[in-house]
Amino acid sequence: MSGCLEVRYIGEGHGFGSHMLRSARAGEVLLQEYPFVAARSQRNAALEPHHTCGGCGMILATLRDECERLSALALEAIDVEKSQEGKPLNGGEHTHSGAISSSPCVDPADLETITSSEALFSTLKDHEGWEYFRRGVCTVGDGEGVLFCSTECRERCLYQRGGRFVLPLLQSTPQYDKRNAANTEAGAGARRKEDSVENLVELRKPSAKTIMSRATSITEEEARKAWPTKVYVLSTLKFLADTFNARLRLILFIVARCIHDVLTEDTISCDELLVRRFNDSVHAFVQRYEEGASRPLSVEQRAFLRFSWKCVCRWIALCFEEERGVVANTASKAGFNVCEHFPLQLYLRCFWVTDANAHMFVVVSPLYSLLCLRLTTQQGICGRGGLMCDVEEGGAEKKTTNGAKDTGQLSDQLRILENLFRLVDPNVAHSTGVALYDAATKINHSCVPSVRFVPSHGAVKAIVMALRDVSPGEEVRTSYLDVGAYPTNEARRNFLLHNYGFSCDCPLCNGG
């Protein structure tokens, strides 16, 4: 798991927990782990990060791109302040290592720089070649519009983690790719013209009413006509995830990995055996995690799950057909049904697993990484009289002196960025989403936590930091909620029981 933590079975009432192998001090990072799967939040905020890597989740932007976006966010914050006269500027509190405390006061000269993208870029332009500022590399064909931070990340995502089966879901937020949006609209118009049966159009982009009325009545023949190719069914699944339940996106990434794992087994020759092995793979995944509380489902939720399950089964069949050329044909000719090997109950268990185990992630803006990782380090080097090094094109290091000019320039850059992130809304400045981890998921809850998850720089990653000194053998726990948001112990415990399926036994709850 890590050099600091070990997963141990505690007992039937608690399942597994994470225990210290050695002592650690407050502020020490105990675990860093990349996710099994991760799904970015698909929000409609106009100034959220434009593009992220389809593989690791890194924000993809040049220095100029981020200066333009963050300057616009600062202007937006000022406009909000003007509309709320008498209230101080609401500083953005970044609750992680290197965080900046909020302050309503920003020097007018700094404010002028912050709200001008050109002035901000000019102030920071000597960092333009830093590794965290990237345009990314793209895919072609069905993957057009999907960006990756590097060719290595692209190959790993597509051909080692099943990303090729869900390419449309890896695309950046639609409003930022005008060409892609235009193509989508044109494609939708073409499909409307080619479909003479209105029923098929309703199935491809269903309303809540359609989901309620058709969830139990979609036949296999209708499914093949409505979703003849993977592009069609993924378009519907993307629509369902964006419109009704974002957790579906995470489920699809999990299933895609299971499909990939099965298809890489050269020993499987029979198509029916292939799907059975896929069933075993999904079962094995589910059994790795605690499933949490199985809450009662409304009629609408049950209809959505059944409708989306049929779409997912059609997608699975088409994925196998694309790779092996047998499964979907068998389904149509001999009545072989993928749904029999990926039953609704197993699909539902996947939802419960993600519901109980997914963690929210935050990947900070490259400008915030510049502030926390690069500028503070360079300032420390200057303060000690050392030489700063920049990496030139080709990997060669370029050493620069650290005279008064360098020190003054660094101080200006630090101050400008500190003030910038006091102004902007952190909920939009950074990229967010949910992720499922192997080890970090095993960290249990306490209303008096000893560790916390902190946002990451670059790729999506679970970073667990000690909030206090911890001892060898001690179980570390994090908080699944904002303790201060609940007026009583009873309210807090009821929330945990309803949403996570356990009664909290921490000192705060037991003492109240």
C-alpha cells in the first residue's frame, strides 16, 4: 500500500482499515496513489478548466491559456463583489498543503495586473516552458477531441486501461471545442433525418418520461436498431450520465477496464466463455470493495438503472464484436444475450460500490502549482544564495544568477499569484471529479480525523496527509463529511448511516 500504511481486516462491523507501520509527524504525506478509475465533473461553468488529459486527468493548458482563464475569473469575482456592496471580497480558501489564507485587500496595481490576461502573462512569461504547462496530444477518428498529456499516457489509457472503448466520454467539456460541438449538432441532424421511426430517436436521447415508459419494454431488436454501432450507444450513455446520473460515467470506465482485461487473455477462444469470464472479472472487482448501504430506490431510479443497464449491455456486446467479431453476431443469430452474463443485479452492485467508495478529487490549476511548487522553491534558493536552474529545450540546464533583480521578480510573481487566488472561486479555478482507489478507499471515517485527502498537482492522485502525529499500529481515519455542517451528533450520525451504511463510533460521536 505504501511505506507508511498497511490494510488490515478489523472485523465484521468495520471491514478493513488502514494502520500505520511507523510513526509520522503532522503534515507528513502518508500515501500517494493513482486511481483505478476517475471521472471528471461535467459542469457548465464557462470558466472551468478547458481541457484535461483523457488518461491521467491533468489540466492541459499553456501559460497564456491559464492567464486568460484566471484573469476572467478574477474579473467575474470583482463583478460579484460590486453587485454585493458592503460585503468583503470572498477569498478562495484552498484547503491543502501550500494553501493561501483569504484576504479582502488587493493592491490596486496588483489588481490591474491580475485582471489583464496580457499583463499577467507578461509577469509570468519566464515560466512558460515549465512542465505543468502543456497543450496535450490528440487522437484521431472516433477519438477526435480527446486530449492526452503525452503519447505515453495516451497509449496507457487506450490500450492498457480500456480507454479505447469509451473514447467519447474522455472528451473535454463540449462548450470549449466549438468545432466538436458543431460536428455533434450536424451529426444529430443527420441522424434525425435518417431515422424514419421516431421511437429510435427517443431511445437515443431519452427524456425522463421515455425512460419511465420504456425501461422494461425495450426489445433486443429495438436495441440493435437504436444503437447499431458503438458511437450511437456511447452517445446515449454520455447523455444519460450528463443529464441524470454522473455516477454512470465511473461505472462505464470500470466496465471498460474489465472488458480490456478479458480481451487480453489469449486462452479464450469461445465467445460465450469470453462473456462468462467478463462476468467473473466484474464480480472480482465488486468483491474488492465494501458495497456500503443498499438504500431504497425510487420508481424513477429503478427505471433509470434498468434503462441504462440495457444500453450498457448493448455497448458491451458491440465492444466484443469490434475486438473479436463474434459476440454481437451470436446474440442476433442464436439468441445469445449479453444481459444474461451481466445481470441487472451485478450492474446495481457496481453502483453501490462506487457510491460507497468513490472519493472526490481536486486537481489544481497549473498557475496554482506554479505558485506552490516552483516559485516558493525558487524563492528559497534565492534566499540561501544558490543558483536557480531552468530546463531548456533538449533537456539542458540553464543556470541563472540570483541577484536582487531575480529576488524582486520572484517576490512580485508570488504576490500576484497569491492575490489572484484570493480573488477567484476555487470551485471553478480547479478541476474536480470522483475517483476510485485501491488502497486509499480502505481509509475509514472519523468525525475526529487523523488524516485528510489533499488536492493534487498534475495528474489525479490520492494524497493522504497526517493532521497530527500518529503512532505505529494506529488506525488512521479521515472525515467523509464537514463535521461543522451538522448541528448535533445525532444529525451527523444519521447522515453517515443513511449515506454510508454505518454508525460512527468515533470519540466525538460516542462522547455526545
